[in-house]
Amino acid sequence: MGLPAVDFKPVRIGIRLCLHILAGLCGVVMLLSSAFRGAADAAEWSMEPSLSVKGEYNSNLLLFEGDNEVWGHWVSPALKFKGSTESLEVEGSIKSDFVQYYGVEDRSLTNLYFPLRTAYRSDRHTLGFEGGFTRDNTLMSELKQTGFVLGFTQRSLWTAMPSWTVGITERLSWKSTYQFMDAQYQDGLKFGLVDYQVHGGTTGVTYNIGSLDQVQLTGEYTLARMPSINQDSTYYGAQAGWTHDFGHEITGSLSGGIRFVSATQEIPGGALTDHETVWVYRASLQKRFERSVIQLEAGRDINPSGYGLLLRTDRVGGVLSHNLTETLTVSLAGNLYFVGGIVTNASSRSVPESKFLYVNPSLSWKISPWWTVDVAYTYSERAVDSLNQWNFSNATFVMLTYGGQKWAVSR
């Protein structure tokens, strides 16, 4: 299975969109800065450029049968920006990856990232926004979110999540959010992938019990639309959560709830409908030492996918990071996923239960205030027992990063 041919027209469109968004954001920041000039006593705006060059080897890039061995190099310019006043915060970045792979077929790829986060706070209200634009391939961010290996192609993803938080009392607050996602796949039909949109909303309350405990109660409704196959899926429900500070730099959280899932697909002469009940949960535990951090996580989520179905993803993983010296840091990260389809009877397709595992040790050395060297190795494994499939890959890279001088303006 070779790497896909690249159509650069969407890349040029994406670059122009990012530049227009960045220009518009700068204008908005300037307007907001002027608008809050009288209300804020202090403000700081900054930008920080960087440039990374990476050499990579992967023994099985696609995690499938066949000759998928590649060598590659990446060039990644980036610009981080941040602004804040006493009531307003704006933070984001713009980044590109220019990737060249050499293997059975030589291919060039361009990834784009434009995350954005803003928050405006008054005495009792906080208005927030998280979102942006991401263009990368299905074996990057989508794989780490769902744990499901799709065909190798580029994905363009728009996200927007505005939120409103109200402080009812000193201990009680109420928060509502709206979530929008739009995913489009380059040559999706060729790889059996479908574009989808997600509209969702959550609302709930948070109560602080003393200074060590916090409880949450949240309701959720989500609609996932896949127009090309005339299928709509919905899931809704409620969940409760608890966060506790155990002391000695140990914090933990636990949440769980129920989701009622349904899917409807229009077909000639009628519609196929199916329903399923899914329990979701999430747990985490973090311990901080003087020079180390350990974090363990486990959870079950429902994720839309380009495969045309909702996926149930069970994940367990963790991260260990340790500062050997002030300039040398080692880390170990890993995740194990168990993935299956939900309400597959509403579609002609089904998802066999699959397993995905990756382990990633890495070393970061800050050799000067401006230069950093990163070395990493990743072992990945994919298994589908019902199809008697098992594939693995060994990947490694060396990356050199130059962090330019920070530009800052304050008053």
C-alpha cells in the first residue's frame, strides 16, 4: 500500500486561510487592546518564532502488511503568540511541517496547525474559546485520539468550542460549552473515508467542597453527521466527576456516566435505525516530585471517525518525565487502545475489535539558550484478532530546534 499522491491546491488554500486568520487575529487583538485600554492597568503581547529540522526513520509507516519502510526529513517553522490584560487572554500559534518521505515511493506532505485559545473574564463571568485549524494525516492526531488506524491520507479539521462560565457563589459555578468539528479527507472515497461534521453541547455545575475536593455534574448532547452516506448519529447523557488533592503533590480525578447512542441511515425505500447504551469514564492520577512528574490515565470515549461510524475507544496510558539536569530531560510515554464500533447495524460497514499500542521514550537536551536537540524512539503495534492481523513498526528521529528571540511589548 503506497503513500497517496498529493494535491497541493488544498495546501495552498489552507496556507492562505491561515495567513488570513492570523492577520484577522492580529487586528482583533489590536482592537481588543484598545477597547480594554481604559479598563486594564497592564498588558503584555508577545511572539516567539522557532524552526525545527528533523530526520526520521520508520520501518512500517502505515502499520499494514507490505513494504512501508520510509526515511524522511521534516522542516517545521512556527510562531507562538500570546497576549494578556487583567481581563483578557489570547494564546495560539501557527506552524507548518514540510515533510519529504523516501521509500517505495517518494512523497511530499505539508501539515498545518493553527490552534487558538482566548478567555475574557469579568467579576462573575468568563467567556472562552478554543479551536482552530489542523491539516495532518490520519496516522497523527486522529490515530492518537481514536486509536484506530485509517487509510493514510491528509485530513483537514476545523474546530470551535466557545464556552460560558458563571460564578454563582464562591464555591459553585455553572459552565456551558458548544463544540463544532468539520473533518474533510483528501481523496477520502479512494480510501473508504467519509467527511463528517459534529455539533455538540454540554452544560453542568461544579462545586468546591473545601480546598481539596471538587465535584461536577454535567449533561451532554452530540450530533455527528456524515452526509455522503446519509447517516446521522447522536449520543446524549449525563456524568458525575470528582477531583481530589491528596497532598504531597498528588492529585486525582474520576468521572463516569452513561450515553444513549442512536444512528439512522437513509436508504432507498426507508431508513435503518439502531440504538445502543454505552458507559463512559475517565480517571487520572498525577504525582509531582522536585524534578519529576508521573501521570497515569484511563478512560473510555465515543469518537466520530472517517470510517463512517462512531468508535468506542478504551485507553490506558501514562507519562513519566524527569529532569536529569537543568538542560537534560528524559521522558517515557505510552498508550494502549482497545477500539470497536458502535451501533454498526445501522450501516453496511462494521468495525472489528482492534488493539493499538505505542511506547515512546525520548531525550531532550537544551544545548544553549537558543538550541535544543531531541532524540526519540517509538514502538507501535496494531492487532485485529478476528482478521488474524498483527503489524508493528519501529521509528526513530533526531530533531534540532532553534528558538528565536521572543518579541514582547508591554505597558
